[in-house]
Amino acid sequence: MKKKAEVLEMFKMFKAGMENATGRQIKRIRSDNGGEYTGRLFKEYLSKQGNRHEKTVPYTPQQNGLDEHMHRSLVEMARCMLDHEGIDKKWWAEAVNTSAWIINRIPNTVTVKTPYEIV
């Protein structure tokens, strides 16, 4: 995604992919108060789809705990991969994608399944 204006189209693709893969419908979405999530078109789309939009309180990253933790894990893993192997930072995006691939295949201690298996 290169522009915030692309969020709606990206969300539509994500939503369709997840619903097709799981056979379940997304009922709610949680986001920060970024303009890309609070614009008229995004709101109208969610309303037509019957999705509830939960917004976090501005300047309270604590409400994004799980997201913040996952983001930190991805960034740290990618940084370690690049540093350990002495790879140029131009490979940052690939390192983050690889980190996500790895994390999605590590079993959760509660469900004893990987996120990949759950989806």
C-alpha cells in the first residue's frame, strides 16, 4: 500500500479473502482514529456490510496491545535476521514478510494451533 487512500480497497480484498478462507464473516473492525478509517466512504462500506467499527481512544497505544506486540515482534525478528546475516536494509520488506510467515506457523500456547491452521 503506497497511499492511505488505498485502505478501503485493501480492506475489501482482506475481508473477502478472510471470509472465503474461513467461511465466517467479519463482524467488527478495530482501528485507530486515522483519517483513512474515519472517512465517509470507509464508514459507508462498513455500514452496508453490517460491520461494527470500534475506534481506539487517541494517543492510547495501550488499547492496541496485541497489535503493538505483534508489530514489535515482526520488527525485532526482521532486524535480527538482517543484522545476523549482514544483509542490506534494502531487504527490509522481505525480512518483515518472512517474519510474518514464521510467526504464523508458531503454535499458540492456548489453542495449540498455529495462526495459519486457525485461518
